[in-house]
Amino acid sequence: MTVRKNQVCVICNNRFSATEGLFIRDLNQNIKISIHEKNPDAKNSSFICLKDIQKIRLAQMQDMIDKDLAKDRMMNAALQKELARDNYVTRNINETMHGKLTKGQHLADIVARFGGSWGFIITFVVILIVWMGINVSHFLGVNFDPYPFILLNLFLSCIAAIQAPIIMMSQNRQADRDRFDAENDYRTNTKSEMEIRILHEKIDQMNEVQWPHILEIQKMQISILSELENEIQNLKDEQNRPTSRKRHPTKQDF
């Protein structure tokens, strides 16, 4: 008994039996779109053979893989370009600030460090007590600055007038150091932000695009394997089916 091949494939126009293919209405939407791109006249009732279905599925899988690889290459190129930019280079503050110190700036730092220490406070208090004690008690007949210590007030005013701008010079240098720190932090944060943004895009690409594509490819592979298994089973059935009925003996055989 021969198998009737009364179905015409809408792609290759060859004839096949009903078990050697599927109707377009039984396929998923993506394959329908691909079939209509190859043959705009195809209808839902049209027939397509398994070989052409497999070709379309393989082409779709390859197209998904190529698009994902192209997107990955583009993101990797953007990441490499961002890593290669020189805005990540930070400056050594110690070399920048201390490598160009003048004698005046160095002296201003020494004065500022000593003026803001307990050593300066204790030394100054001792000098004041000794100064006032000598002039009040007339120690050894010394009385160079009697009460109310006008000379001492002048001396303190001169120290304050000189010390204040020297400390301000040191504070200005500290402000410059803070500015360099802020600039380095800005460079580092900007670079890190760009790198993290690109990495987030890669992760989003994997979660939203590549993983669904992988699942879709696995579904296609399962469908192809199922169709191949059915085709192999049909071939086995055709081989096992007797080709002709057993002939009864006639008189001529005797």
C-alpha cells in the first residue's frame, strides 16, 4: 500500500504525505512570519514540509545567536573604550602638594602645626605668668612692664596679627589639598559609574533578551528532535509494512 502524497509544500513546491509536514495554522507565530517572508501568498491552510520547517527554525536560532553576539560585542567594546579613557588617572596629592613647597609655605605649615598644639598653649601660658610675675613682684628690681602690662598687650597683639595670616596660608594649602581630593574622588566616581552602568546593561541584556532566546532555542531544538523522531518512526513503519499481499497458489504452480 503506497502512501498518498497529495500535499504540496508552500516553500519547495514538492509533494509530501500529510505526515511529512505540518499546516501553517499549527505553527507558532515566529515561523509563520518567516514563511510569509519567503512566500507572501502562503495561507494558514497551506502545507509545509518538515525539512523546510527545520531550515526555518535553524535560521531563526542562528539569527538569535548572531544578534546576541553582536549586542555583546557592542557592549564589550563600549566597556573597553570606557576602561581605556584617561579620566580614571588620579594624581598623587602628596607629590602635587609637597613637591612644590616653597620655604615660606613650609614655614607656614610649621607655625600652623605649632600654633594649634598643646605645646604652644602651655609655652604661651608659662611666658605670660613669668612676664606678669616679674613685673608685679619687681623680681631683682626688674619692672619693665608695670600693671596693666601695656607692653604685654602690644606683644600679644603683634603675635596675633602675624600668626593669623600665617595660619590662613596653611589653611589655604589645606583647602587646595581638599580640592585635589574632591577632584580625584570625582574622577573615580565618574569612571566607576560609567563602568557599573555598562555592566548593568550587560546583565539586563542577559536577563531580558539572552535567557528568553536560550529558552526559545531549546524549545525549537525539542520540536526538531520530536519531528525527527516521528519521521524516523514513520520510515520504520513503512519498512515493516508488507508491500504486497501473499499470492495464492494456482493450477500452473503444480
